[in-house]
Amino acid sequence: MTALRPERESGTAYGDAGDQGSSYGQQPYEAAGAFGDWYGQQHYPGPAGGVPGPAPTGGARVDDETMALRIPEPPGGPGATGTAAGRGRAVRAAGATGASGTPAGAGAPGAAPGGRAARRKAAKRRHGRHGAQADPATQAGSPAEGGDRGRPLSRVEARRLARERKPGAAVVASRLIGEVFITTGVLMLLFVTYQLWWTNVRAHAQAGNEASQLQDDWANGKRNPGAFQPGQGFALLHIPKLDVVVPIAEGINSDKVLDRGMVGHYAEGALKTAMPDDKTGNFGLAGHRNTHGEPFRYINKLQPGDPIVVETQDTYFVYDMASILPVTSPSNVSVLEPVPRGSGFTEPGRYITLTTCTPEFTSKYRMIVWGKMVEERPRSKGKPDALVS
């Protein structure tokens, strides 16, 4: 509330009626002298918590300028001139508008109208919630936008911008080449995985099924010794040192025999070899060294005297490893002759020949392992010592 101030009646001072011209008369506040000018330019402090107000005038009412903020009265309105209070209001209005005639706080370009709180809100709207600087391209206008912030792009500018963003021929070509390389690498990885892993898994399963079926047929008497059809299994090959047990099928066809994880018997045309039960001859076998079950992968580790056993329906045929030919041409069929060349054998006998590819993962050359029969044991007498130990 406004503090109480002494009021005066016209021509009285503290109840002294008729004392015109005294120190509390009309002259001190309404004379156009220095006091009048001083009161027109200075402000009295308002009540505690209030706002400054002008000097008290000579009116009979309480001056309500000290009660709250208010808009200055327009020029020519009541109290604009003629009294000290009016002159004070005019001075304050001039100070609010500034020397240039613009409202206070609005002299800078882009400044928000109103007080400090309004300017802060406007700044937050321009720079974000936390006062972060806006994108320079958005503030000043990027070249693609014509330099005017907020101005929509014309059709020509939009097309030009689209052309600039479109990748060039070199970029497209490099991307295409990269995609081709990646696709090729993935395909090669899949192929290697298939060759080195999946073919072995599938071949081991097929060979295992064939061995089980063969033993079941022997037990039931369904397979009698004699001639066999191509791809038909008729025996089991044991190489104890390498922990190999694999079916032997007729023929060396890749799809029907070798790729199914089995070992093939040379039994066709000029490469036809003897059977294990023949009195003389060379029992020739072929098998994969890598992939498709790779039964002959480690035959290079065999040493002279290591047993090689062929199990048929009625008999076990035991051979001792005799010699090895590490590398030879694939066309060297003399290794399959009844008395194989290079084996060290000099006279007819009962021999076995194992052939496979070398080096590993190639088929450029052949590796040959020979053995000589040392025992023929009927199945009725049980397994030979080579399989028991």
C-alpha cells in the first residue's frame, strides 16, 4: 500500500485555513520554478515492495502512480503539461521511448518487444530450449535455400540440389564393384565351407549307413560272394593305425562311390584288378584324400609293417604295408599291374594298392601305397590280431 502523506485543502496547511502563500500553500508545489522542475524529473521511492512514483502533486487524491505499472498517458492528455506531475510523466515517457523515438529495448534489430523476461523467451525460441546455437545454414540461409531463412525452394533450386546430391558415375561404379567383391567373397566362403566341412559330414553319414547295411546283409545271408554291380558295397577296409573303417564298393565312379565317402575298387576296362580272394593279383583301391569323407587323407603316415585289413562276408584278408610312392603321374597305371612297378615286388603274389591325390586339396599327382597279404582268416575264427589289438 502507498504510505500516507499529508494532504491539503485548497489554501490550507494543517488546518490553518486562509493562510495563502505559506510554506504549505499553493506556491511550493505549483509554481513553475526550480522545485516544480525538480519534482517533475525526480521520483520518490514508493512503499516497500512497490515501484518508484513521481513526486506528490497538489491534487486532493492519492497519486496512484506508485500502486503499479501503467502505460504513460499520450501527449496532450490530462496532466501532460501544466503541472510538475505531468512534466514528470512526459520525461518518463521520453526515457521509455529513447532518443530515437522507438520503444525502449526495441532499438536493436530483431529485439523482442517488452521487458527482460520477454526478451529471454524470444531468445530461447530462436536458439532452442537450452540456448544451443541453431544451425548456421538455417540462421543465415544456405546457398541451396537462396540465402533466405525459411524461404521455400523454387523448382529450379530443388532440381539443382537434387542433382548435387545424386552420386556421380565413379561413386556408383565403386559401390557396384565393392558389392560384387563382397558377394564373391561370401560365395567363396560358402563354397569352401561346403567342400571342407559339409561334404565330409554328408559322406561320413552315407558311408556309415552303407557299412551298417552291409553288415546286416552279411548277418542275414543276403549278399553272397561273386560279381558285384557298380556302386555296390561288398567289403570293409580297416586301417587300424589311422582309425579308418570304410566300405569298399565296386567301381571308382565319383557320384556313386567316391563322393559318398566309400573306397572304390578298380574293376572296369584296362584298370580292372583282382579281388582279395584271388590266388594271385593286385587288389587296387581308390579314395579321396580331402573332402567327401577323405578316407585316405593320412595314408602317407603308414610305415612298413602297418596292417591293412579287408573284411568280406566270409573272410578277413590281412596285408602288411610294404612301400610308398609319394608322387607319380595320374596316367601311371603300371602301379596297378599284377606285379606293380615301383613297389619293390619282383614276382606274382597277392598284393593291395591304395591310390589317392596329392598334394592335399589338389588332384595334380597321385600317391601310391602298396601292401602284401600275410594272412587270410575265416570270419568263423574271429577277428585277426590286427583288429583285436
